Amino acid sequence: MKARVILPALLGIPMLALFHPTPVVKLVEHADAIRQSLKGADRFFLHTVTIGRNDLATIRHSVSYTPDDPNIQFYVGKQGDGTDVGVVLFAQANTVHGPVEVALAMTPDRKIGKVTVTRATVETKPWVQEAIATGFLDDMRGLSTTDNPGTAVTPLKGKLGAMPYFEAEVIAAAVKKGLVLYGVLYRS
């Protein structure tokens, strides 16, 4: 009887060592990311889309990803006259070091207008900030839902240490998830 309790506990210790995320820290508040990304908007709306079976299959096929929540929120910015300024959604990539979340702003012509990293972990924050400091997020502007945001990371190879480069790849993965969610789910 005791062996049944002790053995799983012993086996669980190495498993815990594989995942060691530290607390999540906010780099930018969601409301600030939305306002900064949708300059010119003076009205904001929340548009929630529930993922259907066919859409989920498309998302899984595109990025081997199943969202934790079946309801995806899009923050829509408009000018006073009703003109669309853009849409922001928040996408996340998870690693053994914890999550990294991005605010992905899409323009009315369905291209990336801005990428902002909004959350990281205490452990990854310095690496994320070092990656961001290279300006590679600006290189993602103008990419469409079918483009690969990893192309903005490739020029950083050899210019960053291993962990900042890794976090740049994680950020690009979060952006890719966001692009797929937007491309599959968002209808203006």
C-alpha cells in the first residue's frame, strides 16, 4: 500500500522539474495595448466568437493548437463615424518556462498593424525584453494571416543569446497562433 503512494510521488518529482514556470508578470496592461495599437479609435467594442467544430479543425491543422477557451475575444476599434481602425486579440504561447502573451493588432486590410508583448514570467522577462529591444516586432508589421512571423526572428540568429532568441521564437509562435485565430474566426 505504501509503495503505491510513494512511487507516484517519486515519479512526480522529475515531472515537476520539467515544468518550472515562475509567476506571470504584466509588461503592458490589456487596455493600454488596445489603445496604443488602435490609434485613432475613439470607440471600442468587444466581439466574442465561439469556435465551431469546423473552425477548430482548421485551427488545429494550421498550427497544431487547441485554444484553452472556446470563446475568442476580439477588441474592435472604430472612429466616431464608424470607420474601422482595427482589431486586437491576445494570443499566448506556452513553454516550460511559462507563457508569453502578445497583443496582436490587425488593420482593416487584414495585416498586422502592431505586436506588443503583454505578459511573460519573472524568469523570462529579461530574455523577452532583450528580444524586443532588437526591434524585430516592427518587422512583423504588414504580415498577413498566411505569412510566417518567424521570418522576423531569423535575422536575430547569432545576434542574441540562446534564451533571448528562444523567447523571440516563442513570441513569433504566439503571433502565428493569433494570425490563425484571426484568419479563421474574425469576420468584420
